[in-house]
Amino acid sequence: MKYTINLNILQINSLSEVEGKTVLEFLQLFKVSKKNMHQLFQNKYIKINNQVVNQNYILSKDDRISIKLQEYDIDYTPDDQSATVVYEDDLICVVHKDPGIIVHDDQKDKKGTLANQVARYYQDSGYSIPVRYIHRLDEETQGLVLFCKVPLFQPWFDEELAEKRIERTYHAITFNKPSKNKMVINKPLGRDRHNAKKMRVSMSGKEAVTNINLLNTNANYSLIECKLETGRTHQIRVHLSSINCPIVNDELYGYKTNDYSCMGLFAVSLSWIDPFTKEKRIVEDPLCKNINL
């Protein structure tokens, strides 16, 4: 399928992959919520070949779908600083997060978060869309965060993340060296009973799986690639600490060193499948690309 978004109209054609499906089944395929589907049909926002149709219309490969997208306001207060955008297309926006800021605050009228920086970028770009992050990073972690620009399809990206089809790769600078160059750390995580800010390995906790690969090492430190199969709070930090390789300058699970200026955890790449073209997108963060021990 091919698609474009122009003047708040999403147009999709080359429908051979969904030929024979009804419009309702097409929308269900892309995880559009029942509420949004009802609004699309009720407001006559969905057309086939410029004609209003009902949900039972059967698609053919040469049809062209047009969907009028709901107009929104930017829902976070724009920050003084704009987000650093690494990749963008009609559906998503990938931005770099610096260490020391959070992805969002529960109070949207505050400033100083990554969501506020994205709101500034949207405002400066003339977009009237809400800020919708797909995943988060810890405050001291730096690197890539994925935002969805079209709320209608946010549930699709949410499910992709939940089903582990959005791949996230991290690099970590740690003390010590792992016992093996490649390992799968499969240790469930739960809340630390003695410190509400911390997580810990707990047999009664939730499943957590991290794949690690040693990239480089010296007398004091190691550079380790980490790929997540699950996305638990502080997962990489706790897992690496559990194998005696705590991340440098991690105040919760490690200890400080003057050899590095910040916590040594970097979200270096993201990959996902475009919902319409089915092409794999791979984005690397140029600001985290050349990490050296």
C-alpha cells in the first residue's frame, strides 16, 4: 500500500494486500478503536474513490481510500527549546532525548520535558497535532524516542511495541566485564520493597528479558549492546547490575566515576515496520553513535 497525508487527509492506494476485505475489516486491521471508527462513519470522514461508503463496502486493489483526520490542538505547552528530530515521516517522529530530562509530565502545562520540546517542534512546523509518545526512557538515559503524529493509528504502534515488533537497541558503558561475550538475561523484575524508586530481581515479579553482546572492554569498563525483549522499568540497569556490570554513574544501581560525565546508557537505534508500506524503518541516533570507552 502507498499513502500520503496532505491537508489532514490520509490517502491510501495500491490495496492488493487488503483486497476483498470490508472497510470495517481494514480499519480493524490497523487497530482503529471502535470509538474512532464510529466517528469516521458517522461524520462521513471515510471515502472510497471520493465516494462516501458504509462499513460493509468491499475493497478492490485499485480502490483509493481517503480518511479525513480529526483536527487537534497541541496538548503540551511548547518548550523554549525545540526537539532534536532524527527522523520524520507522515506517521511518526523520532527525536533525541538528552540526559537529565523526563519524557513527559502528568501536568501538560509545565515545561522542561521532551514532550514539551516536541510540542515546540510541532508548533514551529505548523502542525496542529497532539504529542503522543510510544515509549519512554529513564530520566538519565539519552537517545531515541518514538512519537506517533496521527492519533488514529497510535493503537497500532502501541500493539507493535507490546508484541515486541518495535526493536530497541541500547549501548551501555559498565564497570567490569560480563562472564560471557553474549548472554540472555532472563530475570523477572519487581518493585523494591525498601526503596520505591528502585526495581529489583524478584521471582514474583514480571518477566524481563535482555539480550547482551560485549562490544569492547578495557581494564575498568565495558561497552555492551543491549536489546530488549520486554520493556520493564529500569530493566537494563537492573539486569546489568545483577551480573556485576553496573552502568557507570547510575545512582540507583551503580556508582559514580569521573571518567564519564553522565549515566552510560544510550538508546542508539529504533526499528519498526511501516503499517501501510510494510517497509522496515531503521533509525540510528547520530548523537549516540560514536560511544567510546
